[in-house]
Amino acid sequence: MNQSTQLAHRFREVMLSGTWIANTNYSRQLQGLDVKTATARMADLNTIAVLAQHIHYYIAGIKQVFLGGSLEIRDKFSFDFQPMESQEQWEAFLEKFWRDCEAFAQLVEQMPDEQLNTAFVDEKYGTYQRNIDGMIEHAYYHLGQISLIKKLLSNATVHP
């Protein structure tokens, strides 16, 4: 298995279908979740919806570069989202999220291994490999937060 295929597999694990590292993934945590839970506040933590949108922001931005576009995402805007106000909005977001995750994985899979060691947009951003690995690690970081917030919300509902 070449490096690009391995990276795409690791990305799909955290986002769509794996359980090896965290015993869960974004799909498992977010599918079937109602908008009320996704947007519920727990102390001063980000909501599940905001964390999911945050990860999607980076996936969509990096995917744009993979497709030949420019790097337009900025960290300072990575938590700026309109509030989710309905179940329909939440489900529409999730559909787009899953589509972009799979498209991202397919683009990584199709990437020649030689490209992995080339500069991503600008040398200051490191290589394609570093950015893909960073996306996977960043996704796991926030997946842990989402899992914990879901448990806290569940316990708060059961034990007020």
C-alpha cells in the first residue's frame, strides 16, 4: 500500500468508519444526533456543532488546495459559524461534511507519493504529508472533545 493510500485510510478511520485509535469516529458520534444536543452548551465549552463545523472548515479549505485552488482558510475564522437553528440545517451540514470528507480522502488517495514531500502552498506551511497528518491529528483531538461533551450532556440530562 502506498503512502497516499495509507493516509487516506487513516483519514477515513477518524472521520467515517474506523475504530482503531479512538474506538469511534465522527460518523458514529454525529449520525443520529439531534440539533438540540449538537448545539447544547456545557459550561464554556464549544458545542458539538461548532467543533464539527471547525473540523469541516479545515477539511474544505485543504480540499480546495488539493483541487488546485488557493489556501483561503484562516485560523482566526475557524470558529466563526452561524448558529444551527433547525434539525434540517444540522442534517444538511452533516451531508456536506460526509461528502467533503470522502472527497478529501479520495484526493489524498489519488495523490502521487512524490507530491507528499513537496511544499503545501508555501514552504512555511510544510509539506502535503505534514498537512494531511496534521488534519488527521487535529480531527482526533476534537473527536475526543466531542465524545466527552456528548457524555457530559448525557449525564447532565440523566443526573441534573
